[in-house]
Amino acid sequence: MAIDWQAFWLTLQLAVIVSAILFVIGLPVAYWIAFSRARWKFLVEAVVALPIVLPPTVLGFYVLVALGPRSPLGRWWLTLTGHTLAFTFSGLVIGSILYSLPFAVQPFVASFSGVDRKLIAASATLGASHLRTFLRVILPLSMPGLITGGALSFAHTMGEFGVVLMVGGNIPGVTRTVSIDIFDQVQASNYAAANQTAVLLLVVCFGLLSLVYGLNRKAWLFGPGR
């Protein structure tokens, strides 16, 4: 049996959408964590990191409940569209965003925290606004971490299993991802097909991470001050 390209392209689409949304959401969250002096900041950090230690089935279960027709979000979506968010591609996107959140935010925070505060203070002294300082000083100096966060959230979404299975089920062309396809092939003892798909996923993720480390190495070698 050949590779299920429908599942592969659906997974690729999911990973692109999730990593793009996480980039938009993760930047302000990471900025606040890196520069805020709030005493309760550790609680936000714990919530962001929770998906790393929480079993995917637990997270998937609560996401499924939150998207169901009995929840406020589920009822609103049902009224708006006529169907629930659970077992849909949109539901997969929401679940994947929550599950991959720390893989984007934590590298962002590390990069923002590593920016020399003297440069930020100098920018403020010269009259630059917070937004201008962020765009002209913090963002360029944090580029390696931003690349890493985007790539990790993309690769992590590509390999998700527990959350997508709980939230989306296994609907071909709608919620059937590569990881679920591999599981099904193994369950059916189609090891050759499972191996082909697994090798494809391995090559994609390895190539992506190699590209990221290569770009980051170049950024550190030829970045500001070099």
C-alpha cells in the first residue's frame, strides 16, 4: 500500500496554519513573560508549559469537552455554523495550538530574555516607542529563537497523535493525519506502508531541523556585532 498523500497534505496544512497562528499569538505572550515584573508571572509560565508534561489524552479530552455542544464555545459555534467544532479540521487547529504552544513560546521567551537590556534602554532614551524598539531592536536580535520556535511548533504539529485523535477522530480527508495513518497501518499489520509513511515524516522533520540549526548557526556567526 502506498503512502496516504491525502493524510500527508492535510497534516502539512495543519502544521502550517498552527505554526503561523502560534507565531502571532506567541510573540506578545513571550514578550510579556520575558519583560513583565508581575509576581504571578510564574503562573502564566506554568500554564504555557503545561502541555509538555500533561498526557496528550488528558489535554485532548478537555479540549474535546470545551469544543462540544454543551460548552459555551461549542454552542456558539453550533449556532453560527450548524455543526460542532469537535471532529472537524477547525477543532484540530484549536487542539494543536494548545498542544504546541510551549514549543513556540519558550524559545521566543529565551531569545527575548537574552537581548541586552542596555540596547533596549538606549532605544528608549533616543525616544523610540515600545513598538519601534520591539521591531527595530528586540525582534532582529531574537531571530534565532523565533526561527527555532516556529520550526519546533511546525514539527511538533506534524507528529501529533494523542490530541488530534481525541479531538478529531479518524475521518479521511478531514481529520486523518499522518500519525493516525501510521497507527492504523500498524494495527492492520501493514508494516511496509507504515514504514514508508514513517520514513517520509522522519525525512521532513530531520530536514526542517537541520535547516533551522543551519540558519541559526549562520545568524550567530554573521549577526549583529560580528
